[in-house]
Amino acid sequence: MGTTDVPVLRATGVTKRFGHVEALRGASLEVRPGEVHALLGDNGAGKSTLVKMLSGVHTPDEGTIEIDGRTVRFGTPRDAQEAGVETVYQDLALASTLPPGDNVFLGRELLKPGLLGKLGFVDRPAMRRRAAEELATVGARVPSAVVPVSALSGGQKQAVAISRSLIWGRRLLIMDEPTAALGARQTHYVLELIKRVRDDRGMAILLISHSLPDVFEVADRVTVLRLGEDVMTAPIGDCTTESLLGAITGATTLGARKEAT
């Protein structure tokens, strides 16, 4: 895990209202270089709203977001992507009829060199080579470069989505419930991918999950949201299932909510 003093991501005092509903109430979060940071919380805790703000879908009503110590304000998802933030949503946003390479470069296609590129011709062989290289770096395996992603397993689809994020993301990878609806074997495959991305690529990863076993397996630190507030941040080694469930449900007091520094 990275040790630099400047976090890749720092969200401070973030508030978001939707009419009379206050989805986030001064929530704060830090993700350090080279760590997997798990974000936990019950339904309605504010996780999705925070992720959408970090991804450029929503803007905060109050508070600040910093990337590498620089305050940013994302007006669109493209703004977040240009800052090096890539998000793998639970639905993966993959085009089922297209092969892995086309999906990796979907919306950011590589064009052929020279006149053909100026005329808008897409360089599909180059995209497939680059996608295959990226899949190989994370140890992912797909049966063919030309098979549509609809023919892939759940874990292989996650690998394609992760590889797409690694090509375009430079600073932070946000993963929203990456093992949801996967069986035990595919869950293990995806968790190994996450650890490899952290260890081999030094990527900062924000992992949103309801699965405490997944969190204990891959996370370095954890933050719990409850009713729109961050109520606990701690190294995973200092946590137990009981302490995390207590923070999620509100069964524990909030007196020791902040991580020791």
C-alpha cells in the first residue's frame, strides 16, 4: 500500500440534497495511493450518491473534492475521466454484442493512421491487441478476442470492465459491487484481479461492497457511511465483523468514528 502523505482522493464535508432529502450530510473520505479502500453502508446510507459525485454524475451542494491535493469540480463524467477517475458500475456498461476490444475502447475508439483515420475508420485490430495486452497484465483470460462479451462469464466480463478502466484511468478506480450475483469461483477470480491491480499497478481502488468477506479479503482500510455521514474509518486489521456491522446499523457509538492519525 502507498505511503505518500497526499491522498489520491479526498472528499471533505460533502453534502448533497435532492429536494427535502439530504442524501449526504457532510461526509468525508480519503483514498490513498496503492490501497483498496472499502466503502460500506446500508441501503440509503449515501454510498451511491457519493460514488456518483466522485464520478461526475452529481455535483456536491457543499464540501470539496480533491484529486492529488488539487480541488476539482466535476460537471460531467468526462470531467472525472479526464482527472484519471474511472468507475466500474454494477451493470458494467458493456455492449453485449461487441467483443472485449471494442468494449474497452467504446466511445474512445482508436482510428486507423493516415487518411483512413481522418475519414473516421476505426482500427479494430489495434484495439483488440491493446485490450488483450491489458487483460494479460492483470492475468485475465477470455476465450477469444472476437467473441461477444455476452458469451463471457461474469468474472470475465468484470475483467473486461477493469481492463477498460486501467487503460483510461490514471489515479482512481471505483468499483461498485463487483462481485454481486457472482458465484464463489467467479468472486474469487474478481477479488484476485483487484489485488493484482493494487499490487502490480499501484492503483488506488475505492471498493463499494455489501460483502464483508470480500472486504476482509482485499481491503486495506474501510469507511462506513450511515444516514449520509461517515461514522467510521479504520485499517481493516483493526476491524471485526461485529464492529463493522455495529457501525453500519448504528449499534455502536460514534465517539471513536475517526481513524487515529
